[in-house]
Amino acid sequence: MSSGHGGPSSINITERKVMAKLAEQLSPECHFSTKEVERLLHHYRFLLPHQERMDRTTFRDVLNRDFKMTEDILMDRIFRAFDKDNDSHISMEEWILGLSVFLRGEQDEKIKLAFTVYDLNGDNYISKEEVPPAETLPCEIVHGRRS
């Protein structure tokens, strides 16, 4: 991350302090250490050098580039699960808490995330119509493999 592309050295001292404080607040609520949260917050700022919050397009780009996801419907559903306040953007806090479950969540947290991803209308039931065709599901789900 170079300073000319929104890397850590382009973050001013005030923003660094805000991120450090946020990292201290979020670390006990997630599966990341304070230092890991700080790094993820810096990466968030790197991804968004000219935006305050992550929009759907940027989020989908991250899923595609970093997690090799290509299914648009699945990426949109994961975005919706991360976007807890339903404002069509992912805040720094939503980013950290979402990644915490996505990457390091306990089994029950991952099940809840998966349920949220597939319960499109929020009625606490997953109908046949809400489940995408098997060919669009990650192979771990279809074949029962664990990561």
C-alpha cells in the first residue's frame, strides 16, 4: 500500500486515533485482536480513499477479488447481511463485525449468517423460492466440505 493510493501513510493522525479507538471498542465484540481490527480498518480506508462508507459495488469487487466469488445474487445477499442498518452502505463497524463472522465466526454465527443470506424477505423462514439453484452455491455447501 503506497501513500499515493490511500495507504496507511496517507491517513492523518486524527483518523489514526479514531481508528485505534474504534479498534479497541470492536475487538471485544469480534474474533479479531485489536491490532487485526486496526489493520482491517486501514484496509477499509485503502479500499475507499474518496468515500466514507462502502457501497454495494465496492463490496462486490472485494468479494470477487479477495474471495473469488462470482455469483451476483450471492454477493448481493452477503452485502445485505453485512448492512445491518439497511442504509445500502457498509460502515467501518459493519465491515469488521461482518468479516469477523464471515472469516472466523463460530459455527452458530456462520449458520445465522447463512440464514440471513437466504431469508430474502426477512420472515424468519427460508422458502423454496429463496434458495438459489445448487450450481450457484459455493461448493462447500453443495458438497458438505468444511474450510
